Amino acid sequence: MITHGPTLRALRRSGAAAALGTPWPEEERAGDVSWRSLLFAFTVRRVSVPRSRSWTALTALALSAGCLQVMGGVEVLGDAPPSIALPLCGADAGNCASCAPGSFRCSADLLQQCSPGGNGWALVAQCDSAGLCDSIEGLCRPKVCEPQQYECSETGDLVVCNQDQTGFTLVQRCDSAASCNATRGQETCGSIVCNPGDRRCNGAQLEQCRSDRMGFAPTGMVCASATLCREDVPGQARCETQTCTAGQYACEGRALRMCNEDSAGWTLMDRCVSDALCRAGLQMCLPPACTLGQRRCTGSVLEVCKADQTDFEPVADCGDPALCDVRVMTCLTTPVPPVGPPVTPPVTPPGVPAPPADVLSGPAYTFVDAPEAAALGLNLDNLSVPREWNQIDDGPWRNAAGTVLGPRLLISRDTARFSTRFDIPGVSFAATNVAPIDAAARLAEFDLSALCTRDAADSYTDALYSGPRQNWSNCGSTGARTAVIAVTPRQSPSFVIIVIVTTVADRDLTARQNVWDSFEVTTD
């Protein structure tokens, strides 16, 4: 077969005769068969002939194959020389018919039809592929797809156009339609990234696994903050309830706190002197109006600082300002004589009355924060003491020469008795950064053997401080016990703290432990 291009130029009877250089026999022209040509009977092959080559040369090539008879014309449409199947015809062949007239056949991608005389096959069309050539219907079926065309099926499988372009062939079975990727250069099945019902946090946004399991999508729920979006168990993210609103202030006891930016908790902003001085609405601690145990006379009225240190409260109306003395808690019966130089009572003054009866027994204590004291860059800013110990001496700690060593607090229901006889409960709290910064040496300065019996020495330690402790018994007239500790900071031993606590009754033991658990010194 001789072809050129997908379609062929029409070759009419007169044109064919001229091209072959042989006139058509009259008997053939007079016959009643419209297609009368005899085609060469050699095996069908495709030969490309340049457009410029003459039909005479093509005829010569065909005649050189053997004895040929041309008995009719062929009409084939196209822009190039025709492709003609010519049956081989010998001298004794007689009728050279080789196919059923009008029938179709496919030769690879070529659709051919048998001539009316059954003598050979003529090209009808060149199909896009051999699979698209339909010899039953006598037509070229339209192609379904293009070569190397990838698609995703309805079930999510990755498929590619087959060689005949009649349909698609399975390449890979994907887990879901969304996991199939038919993009050119990326043809593959993606991996599943989550399971149905899985939830995760994306900042504060709560997301849930999509139905195609290929990723996450927002659920519409946004947590108050990223911190409150929690995924303690993989795939089970949730929004925790916010503790507070960011920037909100609140008072917890005397602690002034602010809600952190995550709305997940509170940050300590300040520690007020008392609960009543903590003002969340003002976002601040009010300054105390007075110090614990502080007294004053307002005219004839004796007043004392309230426990919350917000103001003074009246104790008694003495009737005469001259009978109001801030040194005592009751009104005088006679005016106070002029104040002379201070008199230090003896260690064991004769005729000292026994301590009040309720020293040995009484209800459980309630506790308050002691006032702060500061000196030489040291601040005694935390100490919890019984409310009932309402006398406070906050003069600085001095040595025998009168030099200030640091801050000090002396707290008891009778500070003078506590400091001289140790037969009444109380606490002495002091600190110094003056040399020697030696806890053992400082402890030796507090020798109570004149008032007490020395007991065993041991050590004291907590999260902040550590140092030696000396225990004393049989103190004063009540047989009280006294413990003296001298400690330095565990992290940076730059100062020494002295804490002395005397206990008389069982409830005093609770007070002592409360002192040990609460005392704290800071530096400027």
C-alpha cells in the first residue's frame, strides 16, 4: 500500500488512467459496476512518496512488481497520493477477487474497505490508534483520552490512558479520592495523615481530621489562647476552660495577682501588707496607715493600729489627754512624768509578777503578717506571727557600741518581758550583712545560759536557708523552751539571719513552726 499523510487526495478514473499511462477498456466503462479497478495483489505495505514525485514514477514502481492489470478507477479522499492495495495477478489468474465487496478491515490503525469487485482493499481512514479502528462498523471510533493522560477515578484510583487511547488503565489504588494526585509530574497516591475524629491544635484554633483523612480543617471552635488548646492525648485536642481573663487583676489574701496573657493562670504582681490593703480594682496595694502594735493618742482617746493596718481603732477614752499614754494599752490614773533617759531593766528583776494565766493555756492562735523592717539594704519582708502577740519593737539591731547591724523585729504580747526573762512566748527576728558572715559565730553571740539550760545543738534547713540551731530549756519562771537558729541563704551566703522563738504552751509550737515556714529576707 502506498500512503502519504493521514488522508489521501482523490484519484478519479480519468486521472488514474492518465497516471498509469493506460486507457480504461471500453467494456469496463460500459459495465454496471461503479468501482471496476483491479488492485495489485501484493502484500499491503506502507510506502511514503514525496508530494513532488510524479504518478508515472509511482506507476512504474508498481508495475515492476509483476504482471499487473488495471481494470477500473479508485477514488480516495485526501491531500496526498493514494494508498492502494493491489492484488497480485498472474497470467492464469482469471478473476483476481480477494475479499467481500464493501467489507471493512483494519490493518493496524488503517481502516480499509474491499473494492466493489472484491479485487483489493482501499484506505478509508487512518485512526488515532489500532484499538480505535472498528471493522464491524466501518469507522474510526473517537479517542477517549490522550497518551500519558493521568486521571483519578471516582473511587480514588490513579489511572492512565492506555496505548490504544480507548480508556484508562489502573496505575495505583489510593486510600481515598483526595489522596489521588493526577497533576502532571506528581502522579501518585498521597498518604493518609489522620484518622476520622482526630483533633489537633493549630495555635488556639481547634482542628478536626477531614473526611478524606488527608488533612485537618477548622472546627469553628477557637480556644481562649494557644496555651489553653491542649493535646495531652494524641488526636484528642480540646479547649481547656480559661482560668481568668488576660490582664484581669485579683487579690488572693494579701497577694495581688494579674491574669497572664494566656488566660491560663495568675502572675504575682505584689504582696500587700494585709488583705484589706490589696485592691484589685485599683490594680495596686495601698500603703499601710500604721504598723502593727502602733499606738497613738487622739486627744484623750487611746488608739491602736488595726490588724489590717488600714487605720487606727480606739482602745479607750482616757477623759484627759494627759492620761493617754501610748506606751501602755490602758489609760493612766495619774499623768505621766517627764520622760528621762531610758532605763534597761535587769535580766532578772526582783519582784517581777508571774506571766498572765492565759500564757499557759488558751485558744489556738490566728496569724497575721508582721510589719516589714529594713536596714543596710536588707528587708525583712515576710513573717507570720500570732495576732495575739500585739506588741512590736521594730528598732534596728545594734551592737554594744550602738552601731546598726541590720533590721530587727521583736514581737510578743509583752516584748520587755520576752527580751529579759524568756518566760513568755515571742519571736526575735534580725538579719545582718556586717562581718562576720558566719552563722556559727553569730549563733555563739546569743548565749542564754543565764536564763535557760543549754540543750542539744542541731541544724536547721529549708528551701531557702540553712545553718546551726541551739535549743534551750527551763527558760524563765515557766520552764519555757527557746530555739535560736542562725542561717545564711543556701544560694548566696551574703548575710546572716537570727531567729529566736520562745514557746511556753502547746499552741506556741504551732506559732514557732509558722515563723520558721514564713520568714524571708530580701536585698535591695
